[in-house]
Amino acid sequence: MTFEKILFYVFSVILVLSATMVITRRDPVHSALFLVLAFFTSAILWMLLEAEFLAIVLVLVYVGAVMVLFLFVVMMLDTDKAAMRAGFVKMMPVGLIVAGTMAFEMFLIVGPQYFGLDKFAMPAPHPADYSNTEELGRVLYTVYMYPVEIAAVILLVGIIAAIGLTMRKRPDNKSLDPSEQVKVTKGTDRIRVVKMASEIKQEAK
Amino acid sequence: MQFEASNLIPVVPELFILSLACLVLVIDLFIDDEQRIFTYALTQVGLVFAIFITLSVGQTEAQIVFDGSYIRDGMSDVLKVSIYIVTIGAFLYSKEYLVEHGLFKGEYYVLGLFAVLGMMVMVSAQSFLTAYLGLELLSLSLYALVAFDRDSKTGSEAAMKYFVLGAIASGMLLYGISMIYGATGALNFTTVTTALMGTGMEDIVLVFGLVFVVIGLAFKLGAVPFHMWMPDVYHGAPTAVAQFLSSAPKIAAFALAMRLLVDGMLPLHSDWQQMLVILAILSMALGNVIAIAQTNIKRMLAYSTISHVGFIMMGILAGTSEGYSASMFYAIIYAVTSLGAFGIIILLSKKGFEAENLDDYKGLHERSPWFAAMMMLFMFSMAGVPPTVGFWAKLFVLDAVVSVELTWVALVGVFFSIIGAFYYIRIIKLMYFDKAENVLPVIGNLDTRIALSVNGVLMLALGLFPAALLTICVRAIGS
């Protein structure tokens, strides 16, 4: 067994274990931290595949940005842990059957008999000065230009949707706009004389 | 690869819609609530322009650009134009509803335009990657639209369900695509097809990938047993959004199925045919039977959509160009009919009142004979009663299925259509033979009323002269 193979198995085991922990931990913060671990180990697996750019991006984007934000949200929200776990036992048999079937099917298909070295030749290792990043960049803006543009539009839609759904002027918001406030002039802006008829008390509807 | 500006010509419609969406987004920032009508007008005019652009860019022979990621052919032209028209209709009907419910905002049109862009990308996809990205663009816009009424609890719940299930479906689809990529080493439909021809049928990895692709597709189409999200989403979403959701995206879903299964994996036809037979029969059975038990018309139409999806699949599974064009005809007709049926719901809904219960349709004939007649046409068309166009749509699909020796599938289809006719005709019975519970006259804006009348008469006109549209579909598939 080569050293790389040992590394692969060690990190795969950590990955599977941490992924299991993500869904079984009671505390969402713990789950999120285990998810960070899962991302790290899968980044290392990608590194073993010589996909170093993707590995680094996974750590930078997912661990560095997404998960930190996610932890923020989890810590800010007052999650009802009991409610989140309600129905877990009831749903578990169905979930286990579905997941078990899928795992069994994958086990049958995704194995050496279909993806073994006799079917797909081992890719030749790249020389030391080979730049994964450069190769990706080369195809990303030529062959895959159209998909990249669409992906950009998807991100734009994400921004619009997020802002559109969360930003609102609340009618009960009593805060004042200072720039409007300082513009006030003496006289008409401060006092308004209203002439009106004497009020008649209305019947409450 | 050399860059040539002429390669961009087939993509001009997409570029135009993208620019239009960005323009609407920016302009909308600078106008007041009272001038919001300008955003609406700009969107509608832009969509009308897009029809002309698509038609003028269209030629007879297919063009593949962007290293095989994008295709422009007869089918994409026809489907894009019908998506524009259906979207224009949906925006037209929804205006009044949005104004009354305080949802008349620029984001609605921006997200709608991005959804149209996503549909166009799906329609013109020539690789698994672009098909997936188009689907995501469409779905993301739709999730946001379903949640558009932020104060509505059912709306948020529906959006959440739609989002979670949609994400699972996307995951399934991607997993299937990754298997196919693993087995063939390509994402491009042309290369995948060539690779599939070489390996033959016994490659179990391909079938494994195909299963996941079909599951992902069935989720997005809303075929049984992957339909659970549809009734809740239709019920929870604002009626205007449900209308949009039930019309144009169905055309795009048909296109996606065509691109993935026919363009991408035609050599696996005998495998996906069996899967589609199961999905189609289950959809027609469950959709039609459960729709009978519904008292909410939006839920009823959701189940009716499920059954119509079964019919659309039935045409595709025939695997002949006759079947594809019949299915395309069906998808377009269904979108237009559904647009009209939801249009009537919108017309009857007023501020603070949703005409979503079947009882609200009692005695509609007394309140407005003309719109009761229109609703009758929509219902007859959905049920497939001649002389409305729905009859021809069903006939062409059944004919295509019978001609490939799958008569039993056609018989099952007919059987469940007859069951389905019950709940469509029940609405007609409620409208004409029951006493009205409220006698308020039906009032609507002039544009809504004209659009509904045109839409209803179209059901009849296309039913009397179905040949024109059918010829367009046949020619589009043939090219």
C-alpha cells in the first residue's frame, strides 16, 4: 500500500465519520463544526487527485466564508432543538430504508468492476510545474464561457432574491433620517396650523 | 478556439432578455411606486421585441455555438416564442392581482424575466452543464417568486417546500449527470450520444446515471411519485405566481426532457421509455383521481397539471418525431389553457378575497355569462372535449403512442382522462346549474378582460383549426 493510498483511506474515514456526525449531533453548532471538518477532509481528497485549485477554493469559500456565516446564523437564532428533532424517530425507518437502498445501489455500481483501472486507464501524473489553476482558467473563459456567464446570472438572481425578500420598509419603524432632519426650517416645517371642524366621536366598528 | 462575432448571433435573444432584465432592475430603482406601471410596460414591450428578435434570428438549419454548449434550432425558436407569449399573458393577468394585493413591485418583473432567461437556456441547451444551469436559473427565480408575498405564511411555507425539494431534485440530476460524465467522459450531447452508440446498452453505469437524471426531471416536471411539492406550492403561492408557474415553465420542462433524453441519450431509448411509461401512467392515475377530492380550485389545478404532465411524457416516450411534435403541441396548449384558467381565478379574486374554493364558482353564469363561457372553454379544453383544442392535443399524443404499438398505454391514458373529465365538468355544472352565493358583478380591468376573451376564443379557434400550430410543431421537430 502506497503512502497516498493510506492518506486516502485515513481522510475518507474521517470524512464519512464527520458527515455522520453532522446529521446526528444534537447541537446545530456542533453539526456546523463537523461540516467544516467534512469540507476540510474532502478538500484534502481533492488535493490527492491533483485538483489543488478546487481544494483551496473549497477551503476558502466554503470553510472561510459560507460556514462562518452559517455559524453566525446558527448562534444568533434561538433554535428550538426539541422541535427540530421531533419526528426523528418516527421518520427514521423510512429514511433508513431509502438511504440504505441508495447506498446499496451505489455500492453495486460505483466500484472497481465498472470504474476499475482496466476500464479507465490511470491518468499520468503531471510534472511539478503543471498549474491546475492555469489549465482551469484556460478552459473556463473559452470552452465554458457560456456556462460561466449563466452561472454569473444565477448569482445575480440570488442577490436580487435575497434583497427583495428581506429588505422592507417597516411601517412601525420609528427611526428618523438625520439628513432630512437637519434640513428642517423654522416656521412652516415645525408647526402647522390646521383648521378643522369639531370632531364627532365615531362609533367603533 | 477562435472567437467570431457571428457566433453570437444565435444567442442574441438571450442577450436581449438579459439586458432587458438588468435594465428593468436598474430603472425600477429610480421610479416611485405610482410610476411602477412603467416597469411593467417596459417588460411587456421588451418581451414583444424578443419575439421579433427570435424570429429574425431563426433560420431553418440548426446552429451549434459556444463549443457545443448552445443550440438554436426549429424547436428552440418555436418554444422560445411560445414562452414569451405565455409570459406576456401571465404578466398581463397578474398586474391587477399584484396591484390589489400590494405586490406590484419591480422585482416581480425582474425575477420573471430571469425565469424566462432560464427557460431559454434550457430550451437551447446542448450540454448537460447548460441544461442544469438553465434549470437552476429558472428554479431560483421561481422560489423567490413563490415567496413574493412575504406576509403570507402559506406562501413562505410553499416556497420553503419548493426550495428544499427542488434542491434535492437538482442534487439527483447532478448525480446522474456525473455518472454519465464518468462513463462517457463528456457533457456535450453530441459527444455523449456518439459515446453511447459505441458502448451499447449493457453499460449499467449509464443506466444508473439515467435513473437519476429521470428522477431529477420527474421532480421538476411534477410527475408522480415526485409530485408532492406541486399542490402545496400552487396553493401557497400568490395566484399570479401560481399562474406563471403552471404555464411557461411547463413548456421549458418539456424542452428539458427533450434535450436530455432525446438529444442527449437517444441510444438509451428503450431504458428511459420504460421509466417514462411508469411515470406517465402513475401521473395520469394519481393526478386525475386525487383532483376529484379537492375543494380548492388551485389544488385541483395542481393535480390536473400532474395528469397533463403524464400526457406530455406519453408523447416523449413514443420516441418518434410524431410523438415529440404531439407532445410539444400538448405542452404549448396546456400552458395557454392553464394561463386562462388561472386568469379566471385572478379575475374573480379581489382584495382580501381569493376565489379559490369551488363554491366561489357557483352561479358564475348569472354574474357574468361571458366569463362563465370562457371558463367553460378552458375546462372543456383541459378535459379534452371537442371542438376545443385540448381534444386535438390529446388525440395527437394518443395517436403517436398507438403507432408505436403501445396501445395499452394509450388506453390507460384515455381511461384516466375520462375520470378526469368529471372534475372539469363539475366546475361547469357549478357555474351554470347552481345558484350563486354572492351576486356581485364581475369587474376587471379592460386589458384583463380582453386578454381573457382572446385566450378563451383561442381555445375554440385552435380547436377548429389545429393544423397551423401542429404544422409549426412538426416542422420544428423535423429540423
